[in-house]
Amino acid sequence: MAFPSAPCALWIVSLLTALFAAAVHSNIVSDEDPLQPMTSDETVSVGGMVTLTCRVAETDNSSLQWSNTAQQTLYFGEKRALRDNRIQLHRSTPTELSINISDVQLSDEGEYTCSIFTMPVRTARATVTVLGVPGTPQISGFEKPVPEGEKVTLTCTSTGSKPPAKLRWYKGDVEVQGRPDVVESVPDDPTYNVSSELTLEVTANDDNAKISCVVDHDSVKHGEKRSEQSLRVLYAPEVAITPEERMAIEGQRFSLQCSGKGNPEPTSYFWEKAEGELPPLAKADGAFLSFSVLNKSDNGMYICHAANDIGKGRGSYTLQVQDTTAMSASSGVDHAVIGGVVAVIVFILLCLLIVLGRYLIRHKGTYLTHEAKGSDDAPDADTAIINAEGGHSGAEEKKEYFI
Ligand SMILES: *[C@@H]1O[C@H](CO)[C@@H](O)[C@H](O)[C@H]1NC(C)=O
Ligand SMILES: *[C@@H]1O[C@H](CO)[C@@H](O)[C@H](O)[C@H]1NC(C)=O
Ligand SMILES: *[C@@H]1O[C@H](CO)[C@@H](O)[C@H](O)[C@H]1NC(C)=O
Ligand SMILES: *[C@@H]1O[C@H](CO)[C@@H](O)[C@H](O)[C@H]1NC(C)=O
């Protein structure tokens, strides 16, 4: 007998390799078996419902069966085998057996088996993953208002998630970075408690800021489970001065209001003038400074100090008294009135001129007669003579006129 040749040995090796590969990928081979049941893995949250479906491509009318993680039969065809009202038949046909499991519990997690009682029995497995639904997060660590500049550490905790939930922090709508989540677990409990810390150095602007902790988990919609904590920050008053009247006009009344925004509210106010004493007619009454009669000598910078238990704040206001004439000159209405009056006067003058002109023409003689009498009220002798000479010829004319 001859030994197998080298090419022959190679051929045997590749054949064995192919067989081995086929064995490893047995499901590929199975897929081609029309009687092989097919299932799919499912994920469901605690309290939810899951449908387990088992199908065969063809049937020889053998029965299909679903059994649970403990190998207890749930349904054999359309016949119920386990007394558990949470498990209901969804569909039973010669090629499909589907069951619903409602109000799913963490203990329902595991491998379920679908079998078809052919010869031999064929099976397929479906893994059910149950998500532990995280509890509403709780924020702790903030008991009372904190002074500006101090650090606040908030802790957010959410229980019962599986797999561990992710916690996110927000200040208003902006995400802020907390410390990495701490995940806790205890024996015999498949769920996790997750917590995260956020440390903030608070400023006056953080007073009433809303800090929220949001749970991110496949079992909840983003933002569905959140909790909120309002910060309260103690800070010294920030002072603003607002005039009560629109304009400061000489001789009129005027007042300033000082508002100190602080936590707590300012308890006292104090007014002063930058350049010396408050004017005698200026009356300081708490947050108000009032002038009964404004005078230009009141011009200058006024300072309001507001204080609370935390500290003091100051603000200033520069008073610039306007005099009444400056007021009318700057008024557009007055310009219009003056323009109107001037127009009326010019119109009247023009009318007078016309009337006077007509009168002069009609009574020319009379006018000249008056001219002739000019000598009576002439300022000097020369003028009197000229007037007299003119008056002579004028008299002649007059005679002509009256004939
Ligand atoms: C399965 O049963 C149906 C009637 O219930 C019959 O018509 C069909 O031929 C059967 N199929 C096989 C493969 O035995
Ligand atoms: C089973 O679940 C399906 C959805 O997957 C639903 O349409 C059907 O009504 C449920 N059947 C029962 C009996 O609960
Ligand atoms: C989670 O917290 C709850 C209540 O605080 C506690 O009862 C439970 O044992 C904790 N579980 C884990 C996994 O730490
Ligand atoms: C403003 O005060 C001065 C004296 O300080 C006074 O002579 C003047 O009349 C006052 N003007 C008005 C409008 O009160």
C-alpha cells in the first residue's frame, strides 16, 4: 500500500476544518432546518410587559412549548401549564406560540426556552433582561441659606436601578459637572443605588438658582425623573438709586429711592452727599431722599448706603437741576407757539400797511395839508423853512384839489 500523497493530506485537512467550522456555526445549519424554532431576546423594565414569540418556518403539526427560567412549562400549545395570571397566551398557531408576561419582576430575568416536540426535540432560547427602574432622585446637603463665597455640596441619590443609572446635574438649564457617580450594591439585590456629589462656590447670583439632578436610564425618558433644589445665598445689599420724578426742575419737588437688593432685605439706609452736608431742604427718610423745592445749589452726587446682617452696599446718583428757562427754550411746543405769534403779528402789520396805503391814496390832499403844517412841530429852523416852502406849493395844490 502506498502512503497518501501530500496533496491528498492537504485535502483531508481542509475538509476537517470545514466540518469544524460548520459545527461551531451550528445555528447557521439550524436556520436551514425548517422545523427549528426561532426566538428573540427581549429587554423590559420592571412593571412592564414582554411578549415572547416562538416561530417555526414549517410544521409537522408537533406542539410548541414555552418554559421559564426554572424550566417550568408555561404554555404547551394553547394549554396553560403554570398558574400565574401575569402570563397570558398571545397567539397559538401550528407555526407560532407567543405569550405575554405582564407586570415583569426582576426575578423574571433569565433564559426562557421554546421547544417543538419533533423527533428529536428542537429548542431555542430567549434571554429576558429586566431593567430595574431608578427611583426619583433625592437631593440632600442643603439645609439653610449659605453666605456668598462659601461652598455648598449637594448629594443626589437614586435607588433601585439596574444596570446602574447615570446622574446628571443642571444649574438652571445648563449642565454642570458633578463628581463621578458612586455605585452601591448589596448581596442578593440585583439593583444599584447611585449617588453623585456637586460642589458649588455660591455667589449672590446663585440666590434662588435652581439646581436639579436628572436620572439617565434606559427605563426612563430623559428628564422624566428629576428633582430640584433652590439655593438660598446670603449676600450684602447691591444698591441702585432711581429718581421718582422724570426730571429735576428748579423750584419743583424731587425725590430719590434707594433700593438695596440683598438677602436678607436691607434693614437700614443712610444718605449722604459726596461734597459735604445734605442740603437743608433735602429730607432723608429710610430708602427715600426728598427735596421739597429743588435749587441749583442741590447739584452734586448723592450716596445711599444700605446694610443688612451680611454687610453694606452703596450706590450713587448725580443730581443735575435744570432751570425753568432752559426747560422752555428746549421745548419744541414753545417754538411752535412763538412762530405762530410772529406769523400773526406779521400778518396784522401787512394788513395795516395795505389799509394805510389805500387811506393815504384816497386822502392825499389831507395828508399834504398836514405836511404843510410841518413847520409847527419841526425840530429846527432849517426844517421849518423847508416845510414852509413845501407847504406853500402844497397849499396851491390843495386849492386845485378842492375846486
Ligand atoms: C397538520 O394538520 C392540518 C390539519 O389540522 C393538516 O391539514 C396538515 O396536513 C397537517 N400537516 C402535517 C405536516 O401533518
Ligand atoms: C400581548 O401583547 C401584545 C403586544 O405585544 C398585545 O397586542 C396583546 O393585546 C397582548 N395580549 C394579551 C392577552 O395581553
Ligand atoms: C439602596 O438604598 C435603600 C434605601 O436607602 C436601601 O434599603 C437599599 O438596601 C440600598 N440598596 C443598595 C443596593 O445599596
Ligand atoms: C436757591 O437758593 C438761593 C440761596 O441759596 C436762593 O437765593 C434762590 O432764590 C433759590 N432759588 C430757588 C428757585 O428757590
